[in-house]
Amino acid sequence: MTNFAHSVFFLIFSFSVFANSLTDTILQGQLVRASTTITSSGDEFELGFFIRSEYSTINSYLGVWYKRVSVQTVVWVANRDYPFAGSSAVLTIAVDGNLVIKQGRITYMLSNISSSGNTSATLMDSGNLVLVDTRSGDLLWQSFDYPSDTLLPGMKLGHDKRNGKTWSLLAWKSKEDPGPGGFSIALDPQGTNQFFILKGFQKYWTGGTWKGQIFALIPEMGENFVFKCTYISNENESYFTYSMRNPSVTGRLVMDISGQIQALIWVETIGEWNLFWDQPREQCDVYAYCGAFGSCYQNPIPFCQCFRGFQPKSIGNWNAGNTSGGCVRKTPLQCGNDSEVNGQKDQFLWISKVGLPDNPIVLSQVRSVGDCESACFTNCPCSAYNYDGNDGCSIWHEELLNVEQLIDDDPEGRDFYLRLAASEFLREGKDPRIKRRKWIILALAVPTTLLVTVGFFYCLWRQKSRNKDPMKYGILSWELRVNIIEGIAQGLLYLHQYSRLRIIHRDLKPSNILLDEDMNPKISDFGMARIFGGNGSQATNRIVGTYGYMSPKYALDGLFSIKSDVFSFGVLLLEILSGKRSTRFYSSNSVNLLGYAWDLWKSGRGEGIKDPILQDIPSTNTLLRYVNIALLCVQESAADRPTMSNVVSMLSNELVLPASPKQPAFSNGRSVPDQNSAKQLKICSITDETVSILEGR
């Protein structure tokens, strides 16, 4: 009986230990081995050891990953700076109450706390591993204070001022090596309320200063963003955090090895993480890419140019493409009101249509442009100023960073005034005394040359207008727009119906429509096109294309058909009619161009979408007919959309009466899928970038 009792006790004890190993909590003395894991109470996250191999070495890491996501996605690594060889390491709570990893005689301490030794560690459904005092319940240590490359909802990114702690993200070394990489993102320690991506110790990108609801350079992080973003700053801490607007959606923010900060959501229907936002996307988005006193241009090469009165700090580096050293003045400034060169003081050069430099100093007490100029002029370190009727006076000290030259019609373009030495203006012949002489000469010359000049250019214009252009830069007449619309439609009809192989383009957008010298459209860039074998839909787990032009079934479920191109054509048609970009359309009442067009249509004001510069439309009915066709093409359901054969017929035959359209897709803003499906996701994209998956050759 005694032996039997001992056996029963042993079985009960063994079962108890085994059961505890499968709960969400580690008690003192229990071990988590390579073959065991613990799972949060709601089955959201799992903690255990995972293996990464490098050459012939097998390394073991302790980490946390999603439990419900079919692709193992590690969100936290405990020992990323010290991998254990093989698979014999264990996680346990030492006798002093600290959480440690042991392998033989080696002990790696995760926590370093002083306690009575009565502690336990629990994996929460938030993904946070917490160490608590089992008697008092006090929190002693948590993994959220030591993030790796991933920021989960509820985590903080910033500073704990009381304890001198910094919460930052550090990218992995490579896709297979979770060791510390080359890129990180952290809150500016100087207290400017902005975040920097750092490449090593060098600033690489910034999101701009916090404006109350968004960061200045990330306007898309508003009410329609999947993440609900919050920034907190007080005497104890300053940090950024976020939550999911739809709690049933799984999302994360990652500092990627590429140097991008990426926002992703898990789409269960395709079994993949969907990248819906990332930064930086373009060269001029890289922080201080052109260095001090350099202006960045997105289109021309080289990207960087020095301001007038400046030259590259290092000509060799600049010509080799390393522009981060920036530019320096050719002539030093004179400081103060009484300092003059040849009777001339420092002056200001007007710089127009730019994204303003970083780190302005706002002078709230200054109420006029003249006072703003004086405030800068009498301040020796001041190198530039800007006065705006709404924002008031801003000045910049010393170096100007992150100035981007914008195109003329960019609504974000601003002006500022750059301080230069008087000699820079004298070199350009801008001495007032020289100017007076020139005006006298011009006053005498103008009467004799004005009529000849005007007559010459008038005749030249008349000749050109007979040959080509009721067209100016960026302006197309109604006749040319109709020609472009019909040409695109005919091209798609050929691809879908008359080509030897049925082809779906999958990335139809303005940049993929080329115009020849006669303004005839050509569909280009078939790198993402697919040969299609039937009349139904096909599925893919690799969603490529451009948000804003993707049909909903393709963007959300990876289902595409000829109706996917029809949707893109409808967006393109609305852009041509309105002269507005769908992916950069902002309206206080409508989230995008599709929603704007639909609001006008259903209120009986469909003609309101017309580009204001168009003066030669034959009739309002003609315009409304094209709007009707466009709205038919962008309907939510693919079955409701016409084929390109129907579209061509409606465009070319006024006797064909188009049907009444239903509400377009994506016209209600961005929503997110419920727990069982991604079908309700609405994407309101603000990017023109093509979405693709990069793979090594």
C-alpha cells in the first residue's frame, strides 16, 4: 500500500509539473526547454526557444511570437546579442527571483532585480512577458521595456524620464539573424517631439514634429489610419504608442533591416502579412540627404543642389554621390545692423516652392513680415526666416536641413528667405546703384523694342497653335483627354479580348500610360501583367500593384480578373476628368476621389468633378456620361462592373444608355476586417508606389 501511495503521489506530482509547463506562467524552479513553450491565456502569443542557423552553427534564441499566425513571426528576442549554441539552453527563475537563461555553467540574466526571491513570470495576451512578486503582485520587470525590432499595440517608443530609460527599436542584422542591425528608430533626445530613424549614429529619416494628432511629415496617420496613434509628453515620460482601431485585426510596427519603418497587418485569407505603410519611400525622405544648406530634388539627377551663395563642403564626396556633408557659404555673413560691405548689409534671397527646413524657431510675438525679417537680421545666428499669415514668424539658426524643392503646383510648397552676404548680390549685379543705371537703360530701350518683341512672339505662338498645343504644361484640352481615354480603353480591350493570349495588366495607373508626340496613349510596364486563362477569377498570394488603383477583391483577397483592370481604368478616367490624383486627393468631406465623385453624382451635381481649366466640353451631358461610365467601372462588386467591350461601346456610341452606378469601392474610408474575414477592409492609399515583394535572385 505504501509503494502504491508513493506511485500515485509521483504521478500526481508529475502531472502537475507537466500541466504547469503548458500554462502562461513560469514558477520558480520550472524550466522552459527547447521542446516546450508557454502560451498566453488567450492563445495570442507563445514564448519559447527558436533556432537560427548560420553556416554550420546552430544558434538558439529565446523569443515571443504570435500563436494564431500561421507563419512564425518573432516580435521579441531576449538574447539577441548573445545566442546559445545548440538547443540545450533553458529558461528559468533563479533562487534570487531573476529571470535567467542557462546553458551549462553559463547564465544569461534577462532581469536584474532585487526581491525576496518569490517571483513568477507570465506571458500576457499583449505579448508582454512580466516578472512579478508573487506575494505583493508588484511588477518587477517586463519585456515591453526592452523592445527588439517590433512595436506591438500598447508598447512605448520614447523616454522614461524618471528612470533614464529609452524605448527604441533596433532592426535585425538580417532576415535570419536577430542580432542587432544597422538601423534603429528612437525619440529625439533633444526634446523636439519627433522620431528619427538612425543609421548607426547618423540621422536617416524623421516623421516631423507632433502636431496634436499626427506627425508633421506623416499626414496619413489620421482618423482613417488602421492604427490609432497617440503621443504623450509630460514631466515623467515622453513616448509614442498606438492601438488597433479594430481590435480583431492583428497589426505590428517593425524597424526593418532595409532602414524602413513598416506597418503591417495579418491577412488570414492569403496567409501573409500585408505591408500597408512604410517610410522613407523616396530619396528626399531620407533625413538630411543633401546635408546642410542643400536642397533635394526628387526627379533630376543629381538629387542635391547647393543654395545660391553656397558650395559643396567636399567637392570629391559630392561628385561621388555622398552629399551628406552638405554645403558651406562662399562668403561669411556680416553680423548686426552696422556691419556693411562696400556700403551694403547682408540681404535675403527669396526661395520658393519648397518643403521648409527642419527645427524652426517660432516667434509668436512677431506680427508682420517686416518685423520677422528684422528679428532674423538682428540675430547673428539666424540664417533664414519665413512669415505665414496663419503660422506667423519662424526663423532658423545656423544650418538648414531637409529642404526639399517641390513642383510648382504642389499645395505643400512654402517660401522662405535665405540670408546671404551682400557680395553675393553684388556678383549678380544687384547693387542698387547698378540697378538704377540698368533701369534708365531699360526705360530708353523698351519703347523701341517692345512692339517688335511682342509681335515676334505673337507670330510664333500663332504658328505653333496652327501646327499643334491648345496645350500648356500640364493642361490637356477636352478633345485630347477624350482621345487619351478612348485610346486606353481600346488598348485594354485588345489585351482582354483580341490578343492571342488574354492579358491582365494589374498595375494600370497614370505613370504607366505613355503619350507619343501626337498625344496618343500607349499602355506600358507589363512587368506585373498575368496571362489569364478563363472568364472567372484567379487567386494569388502575392499582391502587387498600386493602392488607389487596386480593385477591392484583389487588394484584400488576392483575387483578380479582367474586372480588376476595369476598376483601375475607372479610377484613371475620374483622374483625367477631374485633373486630380486619386492617391493624393484630400477633401474635408470625402476620403478620396472615388468618394468625392460619388457624393457629387448622388446629389445630382456630377458635373462638379470637371477640371476647372476645361473650357471646351461640348455639353454637360457629355461630361456626365463619362462620369457615369467611370463610376460603373469602380463599383464594389466585380460582377457589377462592365467589361472593356461594354466600356468601349458606351464611350463611342451615344445611343447606348449607361446603367445607374452603385456606390464605389473604398468610398467610405478605411475600415478593417472582422475576426473571420478580411473582406471588409477598405484601403485609402496615399502612396503612388507599386506594391511588390522583393526576393533575391
